Amino acid sequence: MAEEVLSNLMSEDRSFPPSEDFAAGANATAALYDDAVSDREGFWAEQAGRLSWAAPWEQVLDWSDAPFAKWFTGGRLNVAYNCVDRHVEDGHGDQVAIHWVGEPGDSRDITYAELLAEVSRAANALSSLGLVAGDRVAIQLPMVPEAIVAMLACARLGLTHSVVFGGFSPAALRSRVEDAAARVVITSDGQYRRGSAAPMKENVDEALADLPVVEKVVVVRRTGTDVPWTEGRDLWWHDLVDAQPTEHTAEAFDAEHPLFILYTSGTTGRPKGILHTSGGYLTQAAYTHRVVFDHRPGEDVYWCTADIGWITGHTYIVYGPLANRATQVVYEGTPNTPNEGRHWEIVERYGVSIYYTAPTLIRTFMKWGAHIPAAFDLSSLRLLGSVGEPINPEAWLWYRENIGRGTTPIVDTWWQTETGAIMISPLPGVTAAKPGSAQRALPGIGARVVDETGAEVAKGSGGYLVLDQPWPSMLRGIWGDPERFRDTYWSRFADLGYYFAGDGAKYDADGDIWLLGRVDDVMNVSGHRISTTEVESALVSHPTVAEAAVVGASDPTTGQAIVAFVIARSGTAGPDGDRAEAVAALRDHVAKEIGPIAKPRQILIVPELPKTRSGKIMRRLLRDVAENREVGDVTTLADSSVMELISSGLRPAA
Ligand code: WT7
């Protein structure tokens, strides 16, 4: 134990330089940093030049209407053509694009030629529904090939997709469908989760009740479960798509044509529809996938374990890898179905060489034990990645030792739904990696750590992470809410024109960046962003709750866990009432309102909440309680005895 603590403290000094072999063959070289500095726009033009454009751009960056960026203005391209057709035209039609593995054990290998046929059919099908470029399509699907096909079919037609994570509640789906005014929703009958089939279509029906904006619901058959059916609105995917011709000519769209909207939690109760467009997004998705993962088409077998419902799935399952002609694994299910060796069995079976996952899962693998991966042949792995939250040095080292045989580079990649693609990361083959640090902005990207006034902090000091230059895959706005876009990201350092990321960070003595977590009321649970306000709103919508305050408390596996403090309405669950039952009901209520990922780990029924004189809840004090710490400074509380009251109420009843 003492040794562990010591090695943790020393972690900043540990450094893992790339092997000579890796460095010699790597896609990235140290010269990239200089190239990008000496001619930033030229650098990005060169990256964009790796894509296929139907018409060239006139200007690399138009920042005249900042913070609304335009990249590659006047350029025209088709995103799906870039991800599929051109590889087939280049003679790679027989290369496997997707090794798909279903949770129950079924599998499919899909070549680029087959993917082209499927995407073309699906595009013809969506056109037949009367959808035209600019229309929005919502997609709530499990990790089945049709999810990727549907996204690419939308991209091919210039339809803006809005993918909603399969674990989100009907209420969450409804608000997203409404906000984007989606004309069509694509879903499935059900989804496999931990070995059994759970309904999906039923939830979609609930979400869409009396929502006239949705004209059609297209249903993929996955689990074979019976589903309710609305005649005239609902269509089976196989009836609609299978009969379509496999030829479809892709039309080129403007570089700034909206590609997708993806909702993410902010500091208020209402999720933000983050808007991404085409040319700049695809440029940075492909560039980062190539240099950060050192990806080689036709040689590597790549696997990103994210769900397509999150930005990681959009950029590093769909757009980046396919633009780069990757052969990738897509796995439908949970990592412990049917057993805890599932991922390693898949790595062995397909010879996965690049594996990208989240710290929460790495810590879960640690808990399950090193003997599990040790039973498999993982020698194909040559690069590992991490994303979603800060990775603690122990987890980093365990990952390298037990999954990476003590030799593979690890890339700790920092980015956000808003940034669209990786922004800060070591470059494999170039950077000497430090466990726990994302290290340095990528070539072409500007990031710095600043104080309250926007001045850069000194080495060894901490502050706020900002991005000081526009980047190609940056969000182009919040759907329907330009003011919120300015307020949220651009108002904090308005004079300097910096993008405020919402993360705390520090420089170490070498000037490398260490991410320290969110500085706003956003929690990070298993790499998923959840707003405290959203969970509080869900709680107070329950009839027994008068008031609620939610904090993210540190958790050894999930990074942060949701802890809620709730004041019961008088006459409901009294202080000695049936608390266990009341708490269980509230947890279920939150899951129903938002989704199971938002279920609080702990709900504490308290008599009061700590508030300042102006009525603001002091979450800092509640975090102290949730993390079992001595409660901090209470002098700004309107009533300083409240914390005593809360703590005494938490003592187990005799
Ligand atoms: C937030 C963005 C980007 C894909 C997944 C999450 C945190 C992300 C790291 C990292 C430390 C990280 C930040 C960020 N985050 N990657 N490598 N080290 N923190 O996307 O849901 O938009 O969340 O995730 O706090 O702001 P997201």
C-alpha cells in the first residue's frame, strides 16, 4: 500500500519514450508540430487534401463572424462518399470494413463493397420517404451495423442525423426529437443488454406519443420481440431498405453543410444540441485518427469500444476510421457478457492491433483481475488509447502492463462533444508518454491553461483549459440557440476570443497538460457527461420530493458518482419513514426520467440544504459529505448550523 502511494506521487516523473521501431514507422513525426506552427492554414489544407472533394475550397478558414467558424469555404464534398465509395473505387472493395460481433454470439463481416451497397440502399430508402437535404433524422439504435449504415445514408443525402444513446429514456428521446424537429426516427424492436433482450421500440412509441412532427418510424429487426405497431407511421427497415437498388449517386454538399447534431449535458437542465458540419469535421476526424492512433489502412485492425450514441462513436467508429479505410471491430454488447474475458477473446479472434476505450472500463478490468486478459493472446495489440475522463496513473500503468504487454504506447486523448475530434494527446512514436497526462495540443491545435483573467499560468500551476485558435472540427453552434452558444463557450474570455472548455487543468514542470476534471456543474460518470441540474429536475419532478441537490463524488470505478441530497415533502417519507423504499423509488424515477446512466449511486434524505444568503446551494459542502470528508468552511452559509443538521441526520438510525 505504502509503495502504491509512493509510486503515485512519483507518477509525474515517469516517462515512457516510444521504442525506436515504433518511432521509425509512425505516421506522425515531430516535424508536424513545426509545420503546423509555421503555416497553420496550410497545414490544415494539407490534411483536408487527403479527402476527396467534388469542388475545391476558396478559403481555408473564415473567422470573420467569430465564434461562428467556416472552414474550407466554397468546397464541396460528400462525407459518405469519402467514407465508403472512394475506397471501393480505389480497389479495396473486398477489404473488411466492419467485423461486427453481436452480444449473443452472432457475427457479420462487412466489406467496403457490401457497405457501399447497404448505404446506397438505405439512402434510396430514405429518399423514398420524401426526405431532402437539410431534414433531420433521429436514430436510436443498439450497436448493430444498421446504425452505421443509417448514419452514412443520412450523410450521403445531406440529412442531419441526431443519434440518441439507446439507454436514454423516452422523455430524453422526445425532447431531442422535438428540439431538432426530426421527420423520421430510426430504431429497433429491441436491444441485447447483459444477455437478454430489452425493448426499444416501445420506448420510442412512448417518446413519440402525440408528436406530429415525426412522420415515419423505421424499425430494424434485431431481437425478434413483438412490438406495438402504428399503421401508416411504422415501417420495417428490411421491408423498406432490402428492396431498394444498390446504386445511388452521392451528391456533393457544401463543406459547411450540417452533418449531425449530438445532444450533450450542460449546466442547465436542458441538453444542448451540438452542431457539427461536414468538411472541417471530416478533415480533423481523419487526421486525428491517422496520427493519434497511427492507423495504417489494410494492416491494422482497429477497435473503439464506445457506443455510437456518443461523440466518440461518431468520430472514432464511423467517420474517422471509415474515412481512413480502417478494418474495425464493432461489438454490440457489454464487456462481461457472457464472461469477463469477452473483449480479449474478440481481440484474439480478430487480431485487434489498436484498442481505444475509457478509464472507467480499464478500472473495471483491474477489478476483475489481470488473470482474465492473461488467458488470451493479445500480442496483436500495438497501440492503446483512453478517453472520456482523466486516467489515473495506476490505471494507465495497469493498462500498459496487462493489456499492452508493457510495450505499447498509450494515447490519453482529451476532447469533447463540442470539439468533434481529439485536441490534446501524445503522438505515438513522437511523445515520451507520462501516465495520467494528455500532454500537448496536437499539431494544428492551440490549447493553453489560463487564470481567471485569461493570462497563461506558469509551469507547475493550474487554471482553466482554453482553446485559443479555431479548429476544423469545432462545433458550429448549439441547434436553434446562438445566444447559448456564445454564453456557454465564448463569454468567459470574450476579449481574448478563447473557447472555454469547462475543464480545469495544470501544466507540469515541462509544460505538459494534466486535465483535472470539470469546473462547472457537470459531472463525469463513467466518461458520460451528466448535469447536476438535470438530475435535480428529475428528482423534484417526483411527488415526494420538495427540493434536491446533486453532486459528483469521486468514485474508484466510475470516476465520479452521482450523490443526491433530497428534502422530502412533508407527509411523505419522514425522517424515520421507509427510507430504503423511498430511496429505491427515487433512483428508479431518475432512471425513468433521464436513463439508467443518471441513476444516483446514493440518495440521502436530509432535513435542510446548505445555502448561501442569496439562496445558492453550496455543493462544495455537500461534496465533502458525499466523499466522507471533514466539512469545509461554512461561514458563507445563511444558516451555519445546517451542515450539523445534515450530518446528524445521516447517522444511522439506532
Ligand atoms: C469531457 C467531455 C470526448 C469523448 C468523450 C467525452 C472529459 C474527455 C478526457 C481526458 C480528462 C477528459 C472532460 C471533457 N474528458 N477526455 N482524456 N482526460 N478528461 O465527451 O461527453 O463531450 O465530455 O470529458 O471533462 O470536458 P463529452
